[in-house]
Amino acid sequence: MVGVVAGAVALASGTYAPQALAAGEPAPYTFAEDARPVKGASTTSDAQRLDAGAVYKDAVPKDGKLIYRVDLDAASHAYVSVVAVPPKGARLSFQDELDVALQDRDGADCGTTTLRFGSAEFARPVAGYVDRTLDQDRTLCQEAGSYYVVVERDGKESSSEEPWGLELRHVREPGLKAAGPTEAPENWPSASPQPPAGGPRERAGGAGFADAPGLSEGEWTDRIEPGQSRFYRVPVDWGQQLFVSADLGSSAGDGFVGGALPVSLYNPALGLVESDDSMSYDGKQKSQTFDPLPPVAYENRFSSSTETSALRFAGWYYLRVSLSPKVGEKFGRKPYGLTLRVNVEGEPKPAPPYAGPAGIFAVTEDDREAAAEGQSGAAAGDTGTMGLVAAGGIGTGTVLLGGIGLWTVLARRRADGAAGAAGGSVPPSQDASSGFGPPQGRGW
């Protein structure tokens, strides 16, 4: 009853209010600090707009349907991501899912995705996006105008009644100045690299995408509790390959837990690249490794493989690692050792000839520094904010005037933050135009 009342309050306020947690118990998810409350409508006529470059939060009830509006131009690719956050301890079934669709004014689907929990049936954040991709060979969903994001939660009788929190983002990717190849590369290195050198280093993961710390190439150790999810991010440039493995340390006790450590990889727009929940844990140390993924390339978007298609742009790639609460039931409620091994292979290649600023779809020297220092997007100052604004594709005059004002405000905030930080440093902001280069050797 308490959960239902809390859910009703959350829905009435248009924000997600998680269940009360015991002292010291980790929160299921940390929403972006600048997330704007929004209330999904029941009809397209009442749908509130999601601005490009902004983050929003809402909540969806069991068997609920929410509708939002996005205004798209005819020159940019568009992505709307949804992070679904069931309350900690919520009951889930294998069939629980969140369906997301991007539709035009005639109700035709431009893009769809379904967020599921797989065989590891426990509450944890899951994410995915729907997109409108410009294609000169298509007529559907290519025009400028209003489009609608439809979010539907399908819950089963055995599932908890509490609403799920939602975090929504709308970002745009500029089109190209000139058309390039339209086929994904077929030949790429598929051999796993040698383990990263240098020995293990400690790095505490975040509780959401917004506070995920950066990881550079290397071996990283952390602690994770049963029922907890940890988030990390890695900058991957054009032409580079990302290799990731996750190890769960040994523990005393007897038992067996299937789907013990679900691991998911997301691209810069929070589209799912790969997910694996196959680890079975019996108290002995276990390792989980993604199959080799292709290098990041613009042309990957033309692949029929969903994993390859998601590796369509450079930028921050996010890793979510969750530990099943059943591990705590079998082996004790305590922190468990977690080791991540990260390899980023290949020299960066020139970016595609974007017709505008790449925004979040680029890797800068500031990003590499943030990864080495373990900074999250929030800790790195305005890097993510300006990247999202640049990717928003707003009109030139508005960008010029609004951008100057925003730079001024952010500069003052950074200065104030630097003055108040003891021994800390504030890295320079991300240059939204950096990471661009002439289309050398890419067939553009």
C-alpha cells in the first residue's frame, strides 16, 4: 500500500519518487541533476514537448501509456532515449517490458524499441532509444515537423504495481555535407587484445548515466552490493574498438545464482549496443566478456546487425553492471569485488563530414583527460551540457545568442566551483567543433 501511495504522489507531481530506502542502502538510480519534470500525456493533442539537448524525468504506471512530442527538422538525425527505473526490490517477470515508439503525425512508426530485463529477473535500470534517421531513399518520417514519442509499459499480474521512473533525452546528430558509403565495413579485427597493462586501479562507479565516472584503458576495481547497479563511461573515437570484460570476485558460502551479473553497453545516445546476463555464480570468481565488437564507424548504421548499427558514432560509451540480489541471499549481503578490464584499440580516424557541430558525437582531448581522471559528465563541468546543446540543432541565430549567454553562465559556475573546491581543478570545457577533420581515407 505504501508503494502504491508513493507511486500516486510521483505521478501527480510528474516526477519519479523512489521508495524509501534503509539507512546505507544504495539508491537504485541517480537521475541527472538538471533533469526537468515532465508529465506524459494520454493523447497526442496534450503531449508536452521534449526539447533537444535537455533531460527529463517522469514515471509510468503499470500498464500505462505516456506520450511526448518532439519537433524535428529535415536536416538532422534524431534520437530519443528512455531509461526505465523500477523501484528497488520491485517484482518483475520475464515478460515485463517497456515499448517505445517514435511516430509521425499519421501514426506511422519511424523507430521502435523494447526494453526488457532478460532472464535475470530483478529490478535494475535499463535503457534504449528510438531514432529518426534521414535517408534519401525513404519518404516516411523525413519531413520537418511534430513527431510523438509513445512509451507503453506492459506488466504482468505477478509484477509489482509501483510506477517505474523514466529519464528521457532528446538529441540530434547533424547530417552530412556530402553523401558517403552506405554499407557497414565487413572486415575488421576480431581477435581479443592482450589484457591491459599497469595493474589494477580503484574507481567507484556511479549510480546513473549522469554520474558515471570515466574509464581509460586499463584494469579497474570497484565494490558492488547485491541489487546495486554501477555505471561507467569510456570515450571511443572514430575507427576505434572497445573491448570490455567484467569479473566478479569469489566469496565464501554455498549456492548457485543464474544471471548473477548482467552487463550492458550503451552508445553515446544511450542506445543498447550489447547485453549479457549469462554469468552463473557459485562463489568462485567468474568472468564475463563481450564478443569482439566492430570499430566505431558512421557506416555501421546501415548494418542489419543491431550491435553493429549501434556503433554508429564516436563519443562516450556507457557500461552498466548490476549484481543480482539473489547473490546476497546465497552468499551474504555485503560488497563484492568487481573488476573491469577495458581496452580501446586502434588509432582515431577523421570524423565524417558533418554539416554542423558534432556535439556529443565526438571525442576531444578534454574527454580523454576526464576518462583518465575518472570524471563524470557532471564533474567535468559543461562538457555534456554544451555537447547536447550543440547537438540540438537549434536555429543559427538562437544558438549564437543563447550560446553566448550559456557560456557566460557556465563560465561563472565553473569559476565559483573552482574557487570553492579544496585542491580540486576544473578542466577546460569541451570544444564542440573539435574532433572534426577532413574526410581523409574514409571514402567520403
